[in-house]
Amino acid sequence: MIRLVLFIEFHTKDKMRYIILILLAVIFYTPLSGQASLPEMTLVKEATHTDVKNQAHTGTCWSFSTTSLVESQSLRAGIKQIDLSEMYTVRNIYIEKAKNYLLRQGAAQFGAGGLGHDVIRAMATYGAIPENIYSGLVIGKKTHDHTEMDASLKTYLDSLLRNKPIPSDWLKGFQNILDNNLG
């Protein structure tokens, strides 16, 4: 039996190394018989962290992962546990993306994707609010599903670009779609 001892202190750069290490352990320590077995592992140190949240059917992993990092870093710094709204950040970034998409006449990226620095910039610009104040779920929904919303937002923006000039109140229509899907 091979004993694998891991010392993990979750810093941003180490997360990917940890994931790769686990994947390599699974690949290289799988017996030829076809039944997977992992080497015995001993947890040496566990870093403080927040619970894992379900992004469900959204392309907003960038918001969930970076918000989790901010929450976990707050814990590490000795600040009480906080549960921040990922969807508050998503909503603000969608509006910024829409403005950029129209400004560049459809030649810019518009979609659910984003990057970690989008969350940090949004928090610095718009602030952050607790999840219990803004969950991004409309009444009656229990999980996130942005499939229809993403398509509706893109269709709306593309329809604006077909009409010149773009109406000055275009943002109201965009926000209505967000309201119907994110509350």
C-alpha cells in the first residue's frame, strides 16, 4: 500500500496544483484490474472555508468561485463568516457587458462567462450584499437556470443593433429581462 500525505493550505495558486495532484493520483494509482482505488491520505491541515454553492445551470462559475475566495479569505483574516450574493455581482456585470456590446456594435463578447477580476472590480464599484438579501432567484424557483435568460438578453441586444439609432431607454428593457429572471 502506498501512503500519500498531502499538506494543503489553500492559496489561489495552490488550488490548481491540488486538483492536478488528485487527478494524477487517480490516474497513476488505479490498479490494472479496472477497479479504482485511491491511496490512503492523511489530512495534515485544513484551511478555513465556506460551504460549496451550486451554480446550477449558469455560466457564472467565475462569480461563484471568486465570491467563495473572498468569503474564505475573510474567514482567514478573522472576520466573521459572511455569505455574499453571487447574483448581485452577475447582474451588475451583465449590465456592463451589455453596454460594451452595444458600444462595440456587437463586435464584443456577450454571454454568461467572466473572470475572477470581474467580481473584484464589481465589488469595488457596486459593493457586495448578503445572499439572504439578494439571491438572484425569482419567487417559486429553488435553483439557478440562466439558459433562457442568456438567450433572451442576447436576442434583445441584437435586436437593438438592427435598429438605428439605439433607443436611449434601451437599458429599461434589458433590466426588465434581468428582473424577470434574477428578481
